[in-house]
Amino acid sequence: MDNTLTVILIGILEGLTEFLPISSTGHLIIASSLLSLNGAEVKAFLVVIQLGAILAVCWHQRITLCNTLKELPTKRWNSFAAKIAAAFIPTACIGLIFHDVVKTYLFSPITVSCALILGGIIIIFVENKNKFYKEMQPEDMTFSQAIKIGLFQSLAIFPGVSRSGATIIGGLSIGLPRKTATLFSFLLAIPTMFAATVFDLAKTPELLTNSSLPALSLGFCVAFITALLTVKVLINFVSKHSFKPFGYYRIIFGLIILITWQSGLIEWQSV
């Protein structure tokens, strides 16, 4: 990752797609294939820039996070932190079991395109069935609701599904209003993405060398700024609109990948 422009573009792509229901991993796989980016060093770079997106949502939700930490000594098992932990556990378990299989066999543009199309159809279907629910805060969710969303999130170990898409659609499916489902998706992303990043880096610590620090730092900062702006825009968007545009986008993008692959216009490769 010596090309500065490539580093900036990938950082922007990560920041834009991480919290939108369109699969950041899927888009990064597509971009890596188009730009012929492969190898362990590139994969380490993609993992590190996720930290920028994580810190962006931490900053955006800093008040909620502080309040959550303050209530821990008094509420403990009934705290909002406990609900987030309960939602995180299914993903952690399934991720540990299938991590190597997914990384080895499913990181290809074709599998991503299929997941994008299927996910887009599901988003549109759920939105068509969705009713208007009374506004509520994520802190008011029940343990049962949190665990159900966690089960939805576990589907996102498959590239192209979208972690945010799975959690948001899961929230809508169990009766949460759009803004509440989106905010909980942001908060659940913090332990999920942090754990995934640490796990991946722990397996390849030798790739974090002094020579790679400039590219990692630049990508990290670009992803942070872009993700922070994206989170703010998305919150305003879902207050007034549905997620259908993202569903249509996923379907169109997925079809473009399949058509170009089938016609031979682009030689898609696994990364």
C-alpha cells in the first residue's frame, strides 16, 4: 500500500460503507479485486482502517457510552452495557467457529454480489412490511430484543451481507423504529468491530512494521473522518426516509458485478 491515492480512496470507501447497510467488506473486496490489491499486508491494512471507523462511532456516541459506563456499578446485569454484551455474544461465537473458513473460501466478488442482491431484496421486503412504531431510545430495549439483533448480526460473517444491514433489518423486524435500530447498530458495532480487528491483527502482528505505519496512519485518519460524517448523515436520513434506496443500490451493484463477470468484461479475482 505505497500508493497514497489508493490509501486515501480505500480509507474513504471504508468510512462511507462501514455503517451503511451495503457491506463495507463487500465493497473493499470489490475494490481490492479491481485495483489488484492482494497479499497479507493489504489485508492487514484493511483491518487497521476499521479502527478509524470504530473510533468515529465512539466519538459520535460518546455521551451514550459515558452514561452506559456510569450506570454499570448500580445496574450491572440490567444495564445497557449488559444488553450490548448479550447481543455481541452470538456473533463472537459464530465468528470464532467459521472465521478461517469464511476468510479462505468466501472472500470473492461473486459470493459478495450474491449476498448484496439477496440482502437488497430482504431490505425492500422488510421495509414494505414495516409499520410505524413509537419512538424509543436504544437503552429502553429489552434483553430479548438485543439478543435477537445479535443473532441477525451473526449472519454478517459472510462477506456482502453487511453487519449494519443485518442489525438494522433485525431491529426493524422485531418492531424497532428506524432511528433506534440504527443507533443500536452503531453501538453494537463497537465491541464487534473492535474484537474482529484485534483478532485479525493478533494473527499477523509481524505485518505492523515501521515501514507500513505512514499508509496505516493515513488510511486510519481518512476512514475516521469519512465515517464520522457518514454516521451523522445517516442518522438524519433515517429520521425521514426508509432504507429502500440502499436495497435498490445493493441489487443494482450486485447485478453489475455478476453481469461483468459472466460477460468477461472484468476478470474478477478473489482477494
